[in-house]
Amino acid sequence: MDGSDRAAVVWRNRALTLFDRVAVPVAVCDVYGAVLLANPAMAAECGTTPGRLRGGNVLEVFRPQEATQVERIAEALRLRHRSRYQVSVCWRVPGGAERFGELTADPVSDTVEETPSLLVMLRIEGEREHSPAVPARVAPVEGRILELLAGGATTARAARETGLTTDGVTYHLRRLSARWGAGNRTELVARAYALGVLTTGVWPPVASPG
């Protein structure tokens, strides 16, 4: 091993040490979301170890709140655009609490032509404590609107799918937001999952019967 190779190994080991020690949840994924490397902080959010998290899909653990965000990122990566991307997500932590936040993904590679990996960082924005209470109840039309919203639908599409006007959809969303204390639509969907109104682990989103 020559001097340049030894130096590269030294810097790689230093980078991995820093990666493991940083308090921010961080992972390296391929362009499809498969975890190649995760630090202990990221693994702790999933209730596992870095080794066991490796190979899993980051978007199955951290559920995207808007499908269109993921579709836009996939298209941008296919076209080799090298920008920073954000995805609003929610997830359940050990103990049952539901958290919501944002994944930030930065494409990284040695050359422009090389297919990049993604350096993914998790920002935690809030949490709702687990409650053993019966899941919140919503009217069927409210459940359908939440399904569509979680799937990335616009107000106009939700109106077409439910037979309402756009003002009617907005009315229901405002009522739900006021009832659950949600400040925006991303938080509203996160609350719907946390309250058991939307079924976790199912795609496309489905409202729980109630």
C-alpha cells in the first residue's frame, strides 16, 4: 500500500468515527432508499442497531407524507440533478410515540458521471405520545380526504374524488386541523397516523374503519 492509499484509509476511518459520533441521525443510502450505512443516532430512532438497519429501506421506516415528493426526487436523480432534497416523514419510535419531521438527502459521489449515493439526515420536528385510547373517529368523507392527502393529492383532486367542491375539502381540512391542533397539512397527516385514523404500513394510504 503506497502513501496515498494509506492516507485515504486514515481519512476514511476518521470520517467513519465522526459519522458514528455525531448526534444527528444520519444514513447513507442508494438512490432507491436502501440503507448502506447508518449511525447509532439513526438506528436508535428505529429501535435497532446500525448493522440491523443496513439493507432496509429508509422510506419504509420513515413514512413519506406526500408521495409526490418522492416521485420528484426519483425523477431528479434519474436525470442526474445534484440538489438537496427534502421529504416530510413520520415514524414510530420505541415506546409507541409517533414522531414527524423531515429527511434531507444530498447526492454524493466521487464523479459527476457516477450514480450517486444519498447522504440522508433526519430532522425531528415534533412528537405525539402514544395513547392506549381508542383511535380517533372521523366521518367517512374526512377519512377519504385524509387518504387522498396522505397519497399526495391536491385539493382539486380530493374534490374530484369525493364529489365535493374545493371549498368543501378546505372546510373539512380546517375542521380537522383545528380539532387536532395541526399547523399545516403535513402535520395533519402525521396526526392522522398517530391517532390511528390512517393505517400504518399500508400503501396507498387507507383510513382505519371506525
